[in-house]
Amino acid sequence: MANTRILPPTPRAYQSKLLIKEIFNQSLKYEPDREIVYRDLLRLSYKEMNKRVPRLAHLLTTHLQIEQGQTVAFLDYDSHRYLEAYFAVPMVGAVLHMINFRLSPEEILYTINHAEDTVIFCHEDFLPILESLQGRMETVQRVVLLSDSGATPDTPLELSGEYEELLLQQPDTYNFPDFSEDTVATTFYTTGTTGLPKGVYFSHRQLVLHTFGLATSLGAMDNALKIGSNDVYMPITPMFHVHAWGFPYLATFLGMQQVYPGRYEPAMLLKLVLQEKVTVSHCVPTILQMLVNHPQVKTFDLTNWKVVIGGSALPRGLAMAAMDLGIEVITGYGMSETCPVLSLTYLNRKTMRHLTEEEEADLRVKTGRPIQMVDIRLMNEEGQFLPNDGKSTGEIVVRAPWLTQGYYKDEERSLELWKHGYLHTGDIATIAPDGVITITDRKKDVIKSGGEWISSLLLESLISQHPDVQETAVVAVPDQRWQERPLALVVARPGANLTDEELIRHMEQFSDSGRISHYAVPKQFKFVSEIPKTSVGKIDKKRIKKELEV
Amino acid sequence: MANTRILPPTPRAYQSKLLIKEIFNQSLKYEPDREIVYRDLLRLSYKEMNKRVPRLAHLLTTHLQIEQGQTVAFLDYDSHRYLEAYFAVPMVGAVLHMINFRLSPEEILYTINHAEDTVIFCHEDFLPILESLQGRMETVQRVVLLSDSGATPDTPLELSGEYEELLLQQPDTYNFPDFSEDTVATTFYTTGTTGLPKGVYFSHRQLVLHTFGLATSLGAMDNALKIGSNDVYMPITPMFHVHAWGFPYLATFLGMQQVYPGRYEPAMLLKLVLQEKVTVSHCVPTILQMLVNHPQVKTFDLTNWKVVIGGSALPRGLAMAAMDLGIEVITGYGMSETCPVLSLTYLNRKTMRHLTEEEEADLRVKTGRPIQMVDIRLMNEEGQFLPNDGKSTGEIVVRAPWLTQGYYKDEERSLELWKHGYLHTGDIATIAPDGVITITDRKKDVIKSGGEWISSLLLESLISQHPDVQETAVVAVPDQRWQERPLALVVARPGANLTDEELIRHMEQFSDSGRISHYAVPKQFKFVSEIPKTSVGKIDKKRIKKELEV
């Protein structure tokens, strides 16, 4: 490749680099009076935020003496403060560590020490967590209080002051430096099924390109959403979780009005959607289920609300329930390692008007097609590509400009992640000739029965179509004869009288119609009052198996 | 900056780079059966183009033995062939030289030799140009015929075959290589007011980022266009001119239907808009004027047509005429050196419904606001920034990720272009506090009268509001007392009886109302039948001054 004509280096220095400050700089260009809303507590205009982010930069570099390359942690609900940290921390050259407050205190301690956090900005509600870790945080020098109540907390921790008070003492302009666009901007930890949490990290360049990818695929592609600058955004995926899927960066890039809901209380979420005329959100299916099931939901007009569902598969029944409420719902696919967005439902509005509601729901619940710049393939265990024929089943592997380079300080698992030169998602899928991906299972959750693979996700989807089933989770249990067999945990609807026999009869209609094979019909059911969930609301099959002692 | 934490290099090699092949790879993802239409001569699906581009790559590298870093020239009207070259030439690591066929043969010769073209793909209509240059093209080894007629041309040139015939002989898959995203992809020449044509050049990275910038600003921003994948695109700015403003890359990135009109014949253009249901185009005001003035224009339904106007200012009268026909018209701003798009009209549909038609036209004719990633400032002659106060007048200088690094093999003019670390556009403007740019003049066209600057563009705009004026151009002429004074060339409407006195009276109403100062009212008029234009349809003030001998 030595022969290609490369741009001369001068004056490359003057070309804008792909730095997060370029996203931030858009926010005043279009609608500087638009607001960032924090629950019913605070309203700020972009103009004001453009003073607050420089103030936070001064707080970090002058008051707290954070240096470039050091890590600053946030432990907060979804707030305007978090948004300010999304910008100020990387823009001074430091790394933002978004702490998952749903982890156990011991796991949180591990991530704080592993990421080498220097300062932690901590919401008053989470002070007890840090108190319990006192003396064991190896690199933390200061804790800054994030307060909603304004009360002075009763804590043995030595606090370096309160965010709002400290902010007001700082100058409101800051000369944000230029540096390599490959500088790490953010980090957070993903909890795998085995072993310790893994730290993923993203550079300025990757976050800018991911933002462009979202803007193009959600704005200019003719999926049903057509998100634009006049939308009003509210996350319902926590901001610690893959930067709320990158949407706060997108919203700022386009100058949208933004709403941050704090803790996720269904009544408050619905109230904010109505009051602030929220038009676009994203969440896991569990949260949407919670909102759709809310007793007063029918009194709210949700017909202008677009919701991207991710984290786990959108059940068809839930999609239809949301569609009935007028919610424009589509599926996104990605993971912590991928920034996260890789694919989105693609709906061509020119052709979809011919679809029945059921056909439309089928499209909406699939994993969609890869967005711009994303190359998704199926790979078998030997590292060979499989065809997109809608039948071949393999692991989804991916290339894109915004994938984590690996796991922080974990060479072994990084190499495993990037085996054969593609990032391995651990998801088992088929890809149709038109590019539509259908995830059939997590690699670790697939049920290997009698030499065949049974998809636990497909069984869950079919079981949940029974009118008396509220929720279900299928796991593999060891079987002497078949190696593994499916076992279904089932939460029955209140008042229903559901039996094993009834569910077997229900599932046999699908084997009779050829949808699944006869050996895939589960014979073991366990009725429970609740399905165990992980900290981000996904079904926790690791815990289920542990509790079943399988 | 040594302290920032930089991404570890492994496995950076696996992250997708910003290469043009990534744009091309999108084209099959969504609507592979959509068509690329060439006049009434040819229709190709994306699926077919995905075989033709690899064929062209083989033709280039195997048959024509083009090596990476070499330059391949195209001399064609707007065609599917040109689109194929937009991809295949850079994707094999070569540089695409887009020859401006409106230049004089001697200028074309200069650009061919300066760019060091190895092969020229030449439309049959342009063979006479190359014939006239025979023996003087220093680096050209082969000429490939681009034929619409299918006829064997009667030419003394030694041709290496015809495009379609050669293409069919090549294999239809090609393993496009990876290389640095800073590899030069395209080059073309801009004709300044003085001196020889200047070669500008753009890298793969720059073209990908420009495409993302267009997708975001035209798709996700709430300007009136909301361009998306379901749009149907047809250029009416030649493909040799700054890659048709980058729109063919955008259209392919989003998988739009595309229509290439060949030569610009008004009847054919209007026919294609109707027949192919074209929804988005771009052109200079002169072309739009020609279409709006077409005798049969009222018989065409143009209400689904969105047009971006650039190249020179959109006259208000023309904007209103277009709006009356239902055309959604906005202004874009940029230049050959800037890839080109820098700013676009920004219309907030939430607020613009309160505007009168006149107010709306005023917004549409302005230069707009900088798009994502573009930093536009005003600078005075000493290299100091001026405030965005709507009053301070200075030169527009710019940073963005997609600006030419300089002029090819011209260090002196490159340094001049990038003086003070910003690219100098040569345009004089004001910027309002809300970011809206109003270009008042080209730096070289500003009229320096009695120590004050008079905008020739403003005078043109005001003169053209006289109902009997069809077109006008204002230039500076030397004046003993005032240094310079404005002189207006005027094309009167057919049948009108226009006099100097009438025009002075017309202009004095604007000085009476304070719109312009009294000394800005022109006293010298010259009635002409035509205004001289440059090869890209702009008013040629250099030639006007030369013909006036001023």
C-alpha cells in the first residue's frame, strides 16, 4: 500500500478532528434556547449548558486537579449533571467512568479500583455504597456530592463539596484543548456470565462516528422513526449503560430538547413524556412492559412517542400492545462492547403500508439490518463465514468504526473477543438474504439437545403467546439421554390456572405446524412469582441456573 | 498532550476505516433493487452496479494497469459511468480526476498534465478536445471511449476500447484493498480569477465524513428538506464540479434511487423530474432560472421537488418564483476547496409556519448556518476574529474535517489559502448572533468607494427587484474621486423600456429607507443582452471587467 498518494501532513493540523467537543459545539448552532430538563427540578437552556460545561471543566482541572488521562467516575441517576459530564470530562482529556449503581457494592469496588478512578461524583442516594467501601478504594482522592435535596448528608465520607455550589465558583469559559482523536473518552464495565466485570472503552473518534451513524440511520434512513432536531429526547436506559446508547450525544449534536428523568418511576416517566412532549426514547423491553401495563396508561396520549427497544429481544406481544397505544416501536441491536448500536429495524414506509399489523410487528421485533458503516457476518466455530441465506445459524461477528478495542487490562479476553479479526458478540443468529438478522439465542443459552440446537429465545417467545403467561424464561438443564433439555420458568397471569399439560398442549401446536421440531417442545415447567433479572433488566439466566442448581 | 490515554493500537486494524468502499457497501443493504437511471438510455439496479464497480476495478488495475496513487481522468456528462468511477477509481487506491469540460482546451490540457493523468475515459462528444491536444498530453497512456450512440467514432486518437464492451469482459467480484483513510481519492481544478487553474484534492476520510455531514444536516436536521432514503436524486450540478456537491455519495450511502441526466437540456431535465419522480436535486441559480422560465413549466407538478441552490447567491425573486411552483428551495454554501458543503439554510418547521412568504424567502436565500462539524468565523485582514453581531463585516474563514489540504503542487497558494490556520474562502459576510451568514460579496468584487465598502451582491439583489430587470451584474470601476464606483450591467426584460434614470430612482428608494447608504446608489448603467458567465454558470466579473477595460 506504500504507493497510495497520502494527504500531505501540513496543514492537516487545521482540519477539525473527531473530538467530542465538536459534538458539543453544535449545540448552540441551531436552537440555543431549547432546554435540558431534569425531572421537575431544573430547566436549563443550551446557552446555560454552554457555560456550565466550561465551569465543570475548570472544576475538574483546577479545583480537583484532574490531569489528562486520569479517570473521573460518575454515580448518578439520569440527570443534566451526567450530560454535562459526558462532555466536560472527555473534553479536558480525562476518561469518564460511568458506574453501574445496580451492581453489588463489591463489584462496584472492583470497577472503581480497576478503572483507577481519581474522583467520584456521587448522588446523595448512593453515598451508603461508597461508605461501605471506605478505605478500600485504592485510587480515589475525592468525592463530590450530587444533591437533589439540598440537604447536608450525614456521612462519614469526606466530601469535597457539592456539585452546584462548586460549579458556581468557576469561570464560564474554557479553552478546550485539541488532542488525538484516538484518546479514550469513556469507560464502563459489563458483567459477563462468568468472571469479573470487564471494562470496555471508547475514544473520541469512536463516539463522534457512532453519533454520525445514529444520525444517519435514525434521521436519514427511512425506518419508521425519522428522528430529527425537532424531536424531544428522554432516555429510559440508564446513562451508566453504554452512554444511554449514545443518544445524549445524538440529541446534543442535533440540538434537540432533552429530558432527564432521574430514577425510573413509571408515573414520573409517563408524566414527563406527556408534560415535555417527549417524542423519542429507548429502553429494554421490561421497562416498556412496565409502562404499557401501567393502570393509567390509556389516559396518556402516546401517539407521538417513538421508542427504540434493545438490550434483549422485543416480544411480539409487547410490540403489538405498544402499537395499539400508538407508540412507534422499533428494535435496535448492540452491546456494551459495540458503543452500542449495530443494527436497527428498517421499515420502508413505501412498502410497509401493505403489511398487516401482525406482519409489521414481525418486522419490528427482529434485530433489523446493520446500520451505515457496520459490517455484520455470521461465523461458525472454526472462524468461517456462513451465508446470509436465512437458514445457516452462526455467531454474529462484526466490524465497525466504533467497537471497543478490547477489555481494559485484560489481554486474554480481548484476544478472545477479537478472534479471527472480528468482534464476537456471543449471539447466535440467522441472516436473511435481505440482511435482516434474527437472533436465535445467546451462544451460552442455546440448548444442545440430542445433537441439535434449540433456541431458548424462540421457546420463550412461543410460550409467552399463551394468554395466561405473563413472563417466561427458558434455560438448559442437563439430561442424561439428550445431554440438555429445556426447562421453562413461567410467571402466570394473576388468577390464571395454568398447568404443565396446558403449556405442553400449547407448544405442541407449534411442533405440529412445523414452527419448531418435536424434540424442542419443553416438558419441564416451573411456576414462579418472578423471573430473576440482571442489573440492566435482562433475564438473568446465570442466576436462574444457579438457583435451579443445574 | 502526551498524557492523554490513547487507544492501544491492537486491534485497531480491525476497526472499519473511513474508506469510500464503506459508502459503497451500504448500497446493497437496504433496497438492492432500486435503480440508477441514465437518461432514457439505461436503467441499472444497485445489485447490477455492485457487479459493475468490481468490473471497472478489474478494467482499471488489470486491463489498464493502473497502480495505486496514479490518476485516472473522466471527461463525461452526468452518467451512471461517472458514478461507477466515483467508487471504483478511489476504491482501487487511484485518484479520480474529474475534468471540467467547460474549460478551454488549453486549460484542460494544463489540468491533465498537472494532475498527471494516466488514462482518460472520454465521452464521444469530447473526443475533439483530446484530438486538439494530441501529442501534448505528457502522462496520458490510454483513452477509453464512453459511448452513448454505439457508433465507432471517426478519430485519429488511438482508443483502448469502449467502456461497456471492456466492462463486460471483466470478472464481477473484486477484493477491494484496505489502505490509509488519508489516501487521496479525488482531484479537480478550480479556475480562479487570476492565474492558472488550481488543483484541489480530497481523501477517502474527507469524503466519508462529508457524506455523514450531508446525511445529518439534510436528513436529521429540521431544515425544510428532510432528505432520506426514499428520496429520488438527480444532480443538476455537473459531476465534474466538486463531485456534484457530494450528493452521489450521499445517495448511494442511503440507497436512494438515482437519476443521471447526461447533458443539461431543460426539456429532458423536466421530463426526468416528472417521469422518475425526482424529489431532490441541486443546481446553480442560473439553471433553476432556466427551468422556472421554461414555457411549459406550469404543466409539470413540481411540488415534491426539493432543490438545494449553491454556487452563487439565490436571488429572492427566483426563490419566490420557485416557491410559487411548490418547489422546496434552500441555499447551500461551499466552494471547490471545501468538498463543498459548509452551510445550509436552517428552517425550523415549528416556528416557520408563522412567517409570511416574503420572510420565508428571505431565510431561504441566505447562506444559512454552518452544518455539523463546520466551524465558520469572520476574520479581518490582520487575522483577527470578528464578532457574530450581524454588523461586523469580514472574510469567511473555516475549519471542518473535509477541506482541501491545499492546492496540488502549489505551496505558495496553499499557504495563502490556510493563512492564520483557517481556510480562507474569499467571501465577505456578516454573521448574525443566531449564526445565520449573509454573504455580502466576494473579496475581490467588493467596491471600495470613499473608504467604505459597497457590496456588489446587495446592489445586484436590489436592482433585480425592479420588475423590468431580468438580470444584472455589478462591478467596480475606477473613479478618480472615490477610488471605485459601482457600474451595473443590466439585461432588461423583453419589451421593457428601461432607463438609467428609472433605475437610479428605483435604487434611491432603498437609500431613502436606509437599506443602503446614499453613496452606494449606482449612477452608471450599461444595458446588455447577456451577462457573461463562467464555465460553471457564475457571473464572470473577471470577463466583464476585461470587456469594460476597467
